[in-house]
Amino acid sequence: MTVSAVAERVEEAPAAKLELTSTAALLFGANALQYVIIGVTGVVLARGLGPGGRGVYGLINETALMLAAFPGVALELAGIYMIGQRRHSLQTVFSNSFSWSLAISVICLLLIPVVVLSGQTFFGMSIAETSIALMGAAMMTVGDGSRQYLLPLNRPLAYTGLTLVPPIVRFTGVLIVVLAVGLTVDRAAAIWLISFAALLLFTMTVMSRHVHFRPSLNWKALKAQVSFGSRTHFGWILQALNHRLDVFMIAAMVGTGGVGHYLVGVNLAELTWWVPLALGTALFPKASAMDSESNFQMSAVACRRTLVVTMLAGLGLLIVAPTAIPLVYGGEFVPSVTVFLILLPSGLFYTVHKVLGSSLSAHGMPQATLFAGLVSLPLTVGLNVLMIPRWGITGAAIASDIAYAVNAAVVLALFVSASKLSLREILLFNGSDFRAARHNLQTKLLDRLRKDDSRTEEDL
């Protein structure tokens, strides 16, 4: 069967067939496993490199993420929407996305000699470390961008499997280096770069079964993708700045040691983001292929139920993390505890932002996150300028919490306006949710008992 035939066959089975609960559970499970791997690797890096070295390593990663994402216009998300609406074929929108990603990658690589010739350092990173960030951004752009199309192809297992490639490679590489020659920032950065090369290789291998990796443009489809994607992307840029601008402001005002302390607290608090992240990621391609009323009803149910799960996850972390941080990372990271405690409620704000924002994007309103960012980003910058010089990383955490709350409020207001649903229907866990949860639990228990009975009969 040819690639085009495969693509058409997939499009005959729309993304509406993507099972939301099981896909979200799979994504969450992969994220949980990913965090365990990243967490163990992070502990080794923190103990081996100290706050300063850990801060530089974090800056390399954050710089690459920014460089990879900022120049794009969310053509992948727009492509998923176009596939769900059956406006263009998979190969058409993928080729447009691939061409754009390839161009961004080339620009990132061309910046390396500019950095080398300039002889300048950036935010405490050396020329070599900045160059590694640029190379990582180039590979990340193509690899991660291509991976996004696996969900509308109804291949959540492959999507989640690829998510685990970079952390597994990093953990393995760091372990080998520690045991063989000893850990340094440059060696840790080199392993980080190799992990994204592996992601690119595996992603191209998987996606080549469905599409051709050819840089070609369909102008009609590209125009539609840019129109939709730019509204999403500019909103994403504001959200990314809202989430990570404080890291660079801390680097400038406090130093790389402050970044190291801050990122440990942030990363632990953001564990509560993973449930809404998994759900929102699965919800968008599914909701894109649904009518507006069904989309809004499904999303409201998902939001209020996810808020409960996020709250329970936060309470669990509250019990464990304050003691675990200095015990696991070392006494140098005691300041990270305060950052973690302040940012712990951010998971609730992110739930509203991610779930309802995904629903609005699938409704054809990707500009919802743009409006939220236009309100919250100036608040982030202003509060950080005021608070970091006075209270350091504690001030940055307080500023972030306030900005996240305002951001969520804007998205919630837009969702209420579009869906005509009440705040109670969107935010408050109710009797039907409890009955659904009880039914699901009973069903799973019965299934487990049947399996146990079946095994017993086989043994007899």
C-alpha cells in the first residue's frame, strides 16, 4: 500500500474515534514515568553539578525550547484541526509543517557561527553551551513537530513512546558518564543534545510509515494553517513567556545558582500540571472533529473532574515534597521548598487554562490563549521586576502564581461566553461525576475479579 493510500485510509477514520479517557490515561502514565526518569536524572545532575551547574544546564534546555518554538506559527496544531475538519489531507498539512520546521532548523544552525564569532556569553552560558542549545533547538523543531501528527493518526501509543525517548537517553548517558569519567556541565549538555538527536531519528522512522518527509508547500492549505496557527502560536508565545520568562529574569538578577534552586521547586510543583496536560493534549484532536455543543459539554465535564484529580495530586505532593527536597537533592536546595509551596496551586489554574483552552481552539477560537496572555504577561513582567530584587526566587514564585490565576480567569470567561454553560457546570464536581467515578471503579473491580476467577479455573 502506498503512503498516500495509507494517509487517505487514516483520514476516513476521523480523530473523533480517539478514546479520550484511555488516551489521557496513557499520556499521563507516560508523563509520570518520564518524570520519574527526569527526576532521578535531575537529582544526579544537581548533586554532581551543584546549584550553579544545574542552573546552566536548565538554561540550555529553556533556551532551546524557546528557540525551537518561538519562530513557528503552530502549523502542526492547525494541521490537526484541518484534518479533524476534513479540510485538507494529512500529507498536505504535514508537508507544510515539515517545510517550515526545516527552515527554522537551518536558521538555528546558521546562528552558531554568529555566536562563535561574537565571543559573547548569554545568561551565564558559555559559547559552547549556547551553540549546543542552538543545535538542540534545530533537532527539537523537526522531531517534536512531526510527532504531533501521531494523535490525529490515532496512534497514542507511538506518541507517548516517543515522549520517553529523550529522558531515557539522558538518564542512560548521565549514568554512564558518572560511572566512567565524572560529570561536568559540558558532558551533561552533550548528552542532552544526543537525546534530541535520538528523538528526531525515531520520530522520522515512525512517521515515514504514514507520510513522505518532503519539503513542499501547498499555498492554499498553508494560508489556512497560518491563519489558524498564528492565533494559537502568538498565544502560546505569551503563555511560554508567562511560564518561563522568570527563569531568565532570575538568571540576570540573582544568578545561575538562583535558577538552579528555582527550577527544582518549579519542576516539582508542575507535577500537578501533568493530568490537565495529558487530557488537553488528547482532547484537542478529538474535539476538533466534534460539533460545538458536544465539544463544550465534554470539555466542561473533563475540566471539573480534572480539577479534583489535580487537587488530590497537590495534596499528596504537599505531604511528601517539603521533606523530600532537601533529603533527595541535598541541603543546598532548601530554598526550593518555599518555591514549591508557593507554586503548588498553579496546577488548578493550569487545568482551567489547558482543558478549556484546548476546547476553545477546537471550536475555532485559538485566540483564547492569546487574549489570556495579553492580560497576564505584562502582569508577570511587572511583578517580577518589583519582587525579584526584593525577595529573590520567592518573589518570582509569587508573581507567577498571580499571573497564572489571571490567565485562567480570562480563559474561563471566554469559555463561559462561547459555551453558555454556568461556572457550576464547568468547575464544580457534582453527583453525576461521583456516580460516573463509582461506576468506573466498580467496572474495573468486576473486570479484575473476572480475570482472577478465570485464572483460578485455569489452575484447577
